[in-house]
Amino acid sequence: MTAVHARPTNRHLPGAGSVGTLRAMNPCLDPASDSRGATSRTVRLTINCITATHSVPAHATLATLLRDRLGLTGTKIACDQAACGACTVLLDGDAVFACHTLAAQADGAQVVTIEGIGHGDTLDPLQQAFIDHDALQCGFCTPGMLMALTATLARAATAGAKPQRDELARAISGNVCRCGAYPHILDAALDVVHRR
């Protein structure tokens, strides 16, 4: 059996940090340094299988675009410091913190939010397992937990691997559940692993 390990670096794009840090590392992201004087960027994204072009402020985060512009409020903003994982989405299959990913960085990417993992009126198996194993209490962390685990389970399925409990725990190590539902969350994820 092949082990699949979570890659914590997937939670951040190269150079991810505060927006100020991103601007310092890449002056092209700073509107003040734009020789054209533009304060917005045009980005083309495929979000939950829908491709569209959006004009966003140069400093706008992916979370802001998703929540404020597109109404995809399942992506939560809690700490706004990439410390709690509530804003986790998939960017080209990797789990990233949307609160610390500039929308401009995601140009041309495939984005999946919590709204995009189900199949119409049918829940994704991981969503159903969360219900079956009582893996949520207040529910605020749930979308981020589901997205982090979705990335890990997809990589495992591609590799033909069945991640163990400790590997799944590492996958959600960047996600905080203030209610302490971690044992139930891991039970739900393991249920999905064993059903495959």
C-alpha cells in the first residue's frame, strides 16, 4: 500500500503570506508600481466548472472574489491570516487558503469551493460521511475541513492509496475546529477511504 502524505506547502502558493508581503515580493501586484496606473486586474477563472472573466482590484484576495462578488459564501473568512483554514478552497487540485491568495495569482486556474463538491442534490460522499459521523457542531470550520480532506482523498485515489488516520490528521493540520470535533472528522474521512 502506498502512503499519501499531506503536503502542507500546498496550503500556500509560492510567496504566500500577507497581501503586503506578496506585493513586496512581486511589485507587479502593487497597483502603485503598475506603469499603466491600473488598480484592477482581469482574471479568467474556472470556478466550480464555470469559466468566466472577472475584473478585480489588484489587492483582492480569492476569498473576497468568491464571497463578495460571486456569492459563494461557503468559503469562510475567520482569522484572515491563513491560520484557521476556514477559507480553504482547491486551486488546481491543491488545498490553499483563499484569504491569502490574491485573485490575480489564480488567473487561469481551476477553483473548487465547497459549493462545487456535491453533485446536484446529491451530497459528496465525504459530506454525507460528516453527517453520518456527527463530524460537525457549529459548522463554521466544516467547509474548510471538507476541502482540505477532498484534496488529500483525491490524491490518494489517483495514487491508488488508502491514507491512514495520521495522514488524514496531517491533511487537516492547518484547519482549526473550535468545537473539537476532530475525532469525528477523522472517522468520517476514514469511512470514505474504506468505502473506496
